[in-house]
Amino acid sequence: MEKTKSASKDVEMKDVEKTEKVEETKDPDLLTLEDIRDQIRNIDKAAHTKERRFAARSLRALPSLRRRVNPGVLKQAITNFCQSSSKETIISYIPESDKGTERFDKVSTPQNLAFECEIYLHMLLCMYLLDEFNKKKVEKTILLRCGKDLLDKITSHSVLDSLSARAFFYSARSMEACKEPEEPLRPTLHAALRTSTLKGHAETEATLLVLLLRSYVEAKLYTQADKLVSKTTMPENASSNQHARYLYYVAKLRAIQLDYSSAYKHLVAASRKAPSIGALGFRQHVARLTVVVQLLLGDIPERAAFRASGMRHTLEPYLELTRAVRAGRLDAFGDCLKKHEKLFEEHATYTLIVRIRHNVIKAGVRRIASAYSRISLVDVATKLGLDSPEDAEYIVSKAIRDKVLDPTSTSVDHEFGTLDARHPADVYITMEPTYAFDTRLSYCLKLQRQCVKALRYPPKSYQRNLETPEQRREREQHEIDAAADMPDDDFDGF
């Protein structure tokens, strides 16, 4: 009986402990505010010590804070940690909250914080307003004023490089979301780009360069975009994400300028620089443009590209387009273009896809020439969906002249109205293996050069304390002489 009583007391004590633990559970908003305080301390430490790792730690915490903040937490954070005269202006951008702020009284408030802490809080508020604007819970004017105010602060003060780059991005993103005209913004970005280049702020310089290039390309100002690319260089120590964005927009520009080979190289580099986990939207943009550029080059994309994770649905119209090009059927190409016209315009690839019509004809002519040793031009016109045999004769003659078809083995018999093709017994006597080998070899060499550039070598300062060969030989000689002069009595203990 005594054992059962003691056991029941133990159970009761455990139940009491469980209830106490449940009561001690903190408010999620209070935990979020404490996290913001910790990140503010890191930003303040980074501003005073100029150590990038503290700022990087706080910037890595932004996505988590972005999902957890609400108007009450933001208002209390700005009240506690913003110590400038613009505190009330920033608070005016926050939507009304039903929850009180009495539960935040226990959170300690740091004193004498750097100006970067205010930029961090303002940027966090701008990110929250962007999310709420996408849900249509915030007015356009509030987001626009908040973004412009943030832009004015970072252009009028000297801020940490990584923090300034992120603030420029979100201020420009807020204006773009509000569909504000970009002409007044470009002079500000150009001035900031000059300043960041002079100061050696690589991350800010890369971000501003991408923002300007995107602004020009999206506005179809291709001449200005080409001048910007030709007169600037992307900082080598910028982040991989900014490099990937820059390469994508340069590829888009080169594709519009008919330089498809350069566009394809930039797209391959952008896909390699892009993060393998996350950034699905960016990888989809790159994949769509890569398929179109490959078709413009006369190549057929591999089927595995359409089956990649997260790409099957978005590349389905492009797979249908690729099948039409591979078959060389103009009617199927036209049907696909009409069916997905609105989607291609949304993807900003419609103007490039229209150019593929010539490649469809070339692919069809090449397929017919490889399948038949002799075929009438009437049948060629029927297979290509052309209006008359004269059109087929013109297209085949032009294909031979442009070396789409091998001039030594393909000819047009104008008298009988036929296309004659002599197929080589061995494909290795043609130039196709040479071209394929050259393409693969150039890619491997380029990859090897990039890997060598990416290697990290120890700075020369590490070698200052290392002795030269002469000093080492002199030290070894001194050790030998010292060992020879030692008396034999020292070894009696062994």
C-alpha cells in the first residue's frame, strides 16, 4: 500500500511539473522581438567593429523574421531600437494592430545604437509591407512611401556594404511592385553605383548593376543595357546569386541582339551559379530561355531538361514547341504558337520564339534530305506545309547556300523538280564530329579556367615568418655542431 501511495504521489508531482512547463511557454511575439533585439546587437557590433560576419549573421536571419513579424512586433521593435527623429515616420507605415504591447515590457532596450540598426528595422518593415501588398492587405501608397524613404536613407548615409546592398534591392523591389515609373529611379541608382565602386563595396556594386541592367532590359532599352554591360565589370567577389542574375540578364540581352552562342554560354553559367536548393522561379526562367536559345541555335534540347524537378509543368509548352521544331512541321509550330501565345508573352519569350520559324524550316529540310535520296519538290512543299513547289525550291536552294545542307552531297534538279541527296557511308568523314568535339572541348577548358580562378590561395603574409633554404641549412648546421659539442655524460641515464 505504501508503494502505491508513493507511486501516486510521483505521478501527481510529474503532472504539476508538466503544467508548470506549459505555463512557462513564452509568447511567440515576445520570442520574435527578442530575436530582433539579438540581430540588432549583431548589426551594431558590425557597424562599430567593421566585421562582416556579424552583419552576415543578421541578414541570414531575415527570412525567418520576415515570416514571423506582425504589426505589433514591428511597432514595438521600432519604438525600442530606433533612436532617431524619424521613428514616428517609420511607425506611421505600420498597419493598425488589435494586440496590445504590454507583454513586450520585459524586453531590454540597448542604448546608443548605430544608424545601421534603423536601416535594418526599416528594411524588415519594407519586406513585411511587400508581403502584405501581395496579399492586397496594404495600400500602394504606403509601400511606395516606405520604399522611397528607405532609398533616401541609404543614399544619404554611409552604410555597411552587405546591408546597403540588401536595402537597395528591397527599396527598388517595392517601387517595382507598385508599378512606379523607373525613369526617376535610374539616376539615383547610377549615382549610388559610382559611389559604391569608388568605395570598393563589391556587394552593393553588384546589386546596383543587376538592378540597372534589369531595369533597361525590362523596359526594352537594349542600347543602354549594352552600353552598361560594355562599360562596367561585375565584381569577382560578389555573391553567386548576384552573378547568376547578372549572367541571366546579359544572356537575355545577347539573345535579343541575335548573338545566340554568347547567350547560351551565359545561360549555362547562370544555371551553374544558381542555388541548387530554392530559387525555383529563377531556375525556371533560366530553363525556359535556355530551351528557346537552343532552338534558335538549331539544336534540340535533351529530354532530361524537361523532366527536371520543378520544371515539368512550366516547360510543358516548350516541350510541345520543341517537338514541332524537331519534326520540322510548320503547321504544328503555328498551332503551338497560337495556343500558348499569352503564356509566351508573360514569359517574355514570344519575340524570340517567332524567330524560330526559320529553324523549323531548316530542321524540316534537313530531316527530309536525310530520309530521302530523291524526292520531288511538290512533296517537300507538302511536308513543310508550304504554298507551292516554287517556295520549296527557293527554301531548299537557300538551305544549300547557307550550308544547312551539305553542298557536296545535296543538290536541286531544277529540270525534273527534285531534291537529290547522297548520304555518306561514314558520318566521320563529315565535319559534324569535329564541331561536336570542339564544343565539348571549349566548354571543358572554360570550366577548368573558372575552377582555377575560384581556388583560394594563402596570402603572402603567411610566408613572412618562414625561413629561407639558406637559413634552414645554417640552423641545421648549428644543431649538428651543438650535438657534437655535448658531453657524453648527458646520456648516462639511458
